[in-house]
Amino acid sequence: MRTGRTRGKQTGIQIQVRVQPEQVAPLDAWIADQPDPKPTRPEAIRYALTDWLTGQGYVRHREDPEGAN
């Protein structure tokens, strides 16, 4: 799934991960439910990882810069 968006200089650390078909199907379903422009699979995975890490307390909520949550 490509959105046609282009990125400037790519930053970050590349991590390659294999996912199983039973994981890709729900990921693609979530992507399909998102408004246009739809995220790419890598964008969706980054979002899910950030959401999970935030829920676990490893990443601060964006709305909570003081770290109260």
C-alpha cells in the first residue's frame, strides 16, 4: 500500500521484522479503516508501536509533556 507521499531524508534506525499472515490481515484492515491519505504499513506499525509503548508507560502521552501520565 503506497500513499504516493514522498519523504525527505529518511532518519531513524531501520529494523526489519517478519510478520505472520495472521498479523498482516488485521493490520491491513486497520489501514483500510483510516481516512485518506491512508498510512503505509510501516507508518501503521510505527503508530501501533508508539501506542503500545505509551500504554506501557515507556513513552509519554503527547498531551502530557510534564509526564503526569
